[in-house]
Amino acid sequence: MDLNLAGRRALVTASSGGIGAAVARRLADEGCAVLVHGRDPVRAGEVAAELNAAGGVADVVLGDLTEDEGAGKVAQRAREWGVEVLVNNAGPFVEHDWESAEPAAWLDAVNGNVVSAVRMIRALVPQMRERGWGRVVNVGSRAATTPLPNMVEYSAAKAAVVNMTTSLARHLAGSGITANTLSPGVIVTDGMRQMFEDGASARGWPEQWTQLEPLVVAEYAPNPAGRLGTAADIAAAVAFLASPLAGYINGIDLRVDGGITSVP
């Protein structure tokens, strides 16, 4: 299916690896020019080089979105790039329960997951308004619907992302810009895989991923699809929401989680 994204220009935050890199690849495959964002110039450069080598158009922008100065530099480059599609993928997390999550950790979670996206939205949406077209896709988490006991502040921050996105969609009514949340379930990324491998021995689980993954599905992520998600699953859904074909989809939380939120 042609998503009619050829010629559009996108910024994908935190796209130097993991889900963000997969989203950047999929948008480039659909004909988008992609601004690859990260904080590591080597990793971001490798993703951009890969996209360009495959016949796409990509460039790199570096900056820490948790700080006004860093976010401002990213936003300036994105405005120069003419970004029409903003994918707020940056979303740091740390494992904390209620006893270990200090107030500072809550503030960090909100800044990293919510305010970082707000910085980009406030900077880039005015230019989209001028053009009369734009897409904002905020990456949430299934934790927004089913809070994780070992990621309490992250779960609350992602719930705020869903609420914020609905508010933004209403605010942008009639502008030609849509705003949607996409909430992944348990996705196999290097970071997620490392988290489970690091904690495997404490759970009495094998440390080899091929043996560990079925246990993760059964014990941590039982879902009707019967598997863990992939970054490609998320990228496909983001590309659709970013496309002109999704113009009547606005203010939703699209859960790409294998149905895990339906499991009691």
C-alpha cells in the first residue's frame, strides 16, 4: 500500500537505535526525508548513512531534549529541514517501584517523556499550521493503561502523554494537523533485551535470549498474539498514522501490544 508519504519531511526523536531507528527506516522506505535525532553522533550518523545508502534522504540532528537549550537546537534544525511529521519517540525509563522512586525520579520521568515532547510540539507545530498540514505521533506505552509496578513513574508519565495528545488534537481542530499516541506493548529492543538478561539470574531464568524470550512472554507479557512485538511492528503503525491516509484518525491511543491490555 502506498501511504502517500513521498516528499514529506520527518523528525523522529531518539532514532539512533531501537524503535526510533526502525521508524526512521520505515518512513524513509515510504519516501520521507528523515531527520535522525540522537545524542551520540556516531550512532545517529550510522542510521542516517544507512538510509542515504538505501536511496533515501536523511540527515542528523543532535541534542538533549530534556534541556531547553538542547531542544532548541534540535527544533531550529527541524524548522530549517521543513519538518511536517513529528514523531516524539524519546522516552527514557528506569526501573523503580513505589518504595525506590524518589521525587527526583518522578520529575525526570515527566521531563524525559512529557516535557521533551512538549518542547518539540511547541517549536514545530506553528510551521505545520502555516502549511495547513502536519502529523504529530507521540510514542506512549502500554504502561499508560496498565501501570507497571516496577516502573511507576514511567507509567504515570506515559499516561500523561496520552492525555496531552488528546488535548493537543482538540487544540489543533481544523488546522490540518492530527495528533495521536501510539502505545507499544513489550517490544524486543536491545535495551529491553538487556534489561531481562541482566535480571535473569535473580529470577532463576536462563540468560540466553532464545531460551529467555518464551519465559518473558509467559510470565511478563502474556498476550493473545502469543509473541513479543518487534520494532518493525511499531514502525508500520507509526508510518500509517503519519500518512495522509490517516487524516480521519485524531486524538487516539493506538495500542500496538498484541492485545496485552486485554489480558486480566
